[in-house]
Amino acid sequence: MSRKAIDGYEYEKVCAEYLRRKGFRKVRVTKASRDQGVDILAKKRRKTYAVQCKYYATPVGNKAVQEVYAGATFYGCDRAMVITNASFTKGAYELAETLDVELVSDVDPSRTMFGFVDLIAVLLLLTVIGCYLAERKGFFSLSGLIPGVAREWLYLGAGMILVLLIILGSLRRNRYRFRDEETEEEDEAEQ
């Protein structure tokens, strides 16, 4: 699967929109030059956030965590965050935990809002609603399709499958991937 070409500033706008959808307000993309490692400033629950955005093909290393932590101090922010389309290295997670920097992975503009699991859940929901309405209108009896099973049990089973699919889709969208891979950036920093 090829990745859509996007530059850093476009990705910052994607991240700003992501933050707005997550309930942040006063979301502002900083100027590209002399931003002190902070791409976005935002507020949520009386806290100000300094955010760095990284659109990478490889896991993001601890340099991004260091930069946003310093930038948050420079801007007088309460919290620091790094957002990426990829994942983070083990070193980045360790440093972020020590410095209390939030790491958000998998914010990727090339991915659709709904995945395959979500599509199945929506189709199942529409099927269940359609069967219920058809049965109420007397077009057919769902319980007649599967002899020996009460109509209520069929709808209950379909509802439980639907809930499981929704939970699975939500977990997939919000997963955090831990990787032990180290980027060249970290290798250089350690030497």
C-alpha cells in the first residue's frame, strides 16, 4: 500500500484537526521557523499542550520527546505531546514516561475513518434493523428462517455480535504499537 505524499505542514494541519475531534480547543499551528520543537499549541481541561507532529515511515525516536518537552517549557505549557502516523521506539516510550510526555501513534491521513471491522458492524446493524422492520410489516419471519430459535434470541445474538465488532473496531483504531526497533536518529544520539 503506497503512502500519500504529504509534507510536514500538511501533517500538522491533520494533527490539529485530530486534536479538535478529541475535544481540544484553541488549537493553533505555530509558525514553521523558530517553533522550538512545537508544531501545535492547544488547550484541554484548563491545561495547555505543546504538540510536535512527526510524519515518518519509521518509528519515532526519543529526540522528538526531548524536543517537545523543551518546547513545552519554552512556551509555558502544562503538558507535552508527540503525534505520529507511525509508532514510537522503546526508547521514546521510556523517556516519555519519565518526562510525562503523551505519545499518540497511528494518526494517519491516508487511513479511512472506518476500517473493515467497522464496515461489517454497520452492515450487520443495517441487516438487523431491516429484518426487524420487515418482520413488523409481515414480509417474513426471521424466526422462521432458523427453526427452533426464538426471534428474541436471534436479535440478541446479532446485537451481541454487533457490540463485539464495535469494540474490536475501536480497539483497532486506538491501538498503540510498541516496537523495539531503534531509528538511526537514536543510534546517532547514543554515540
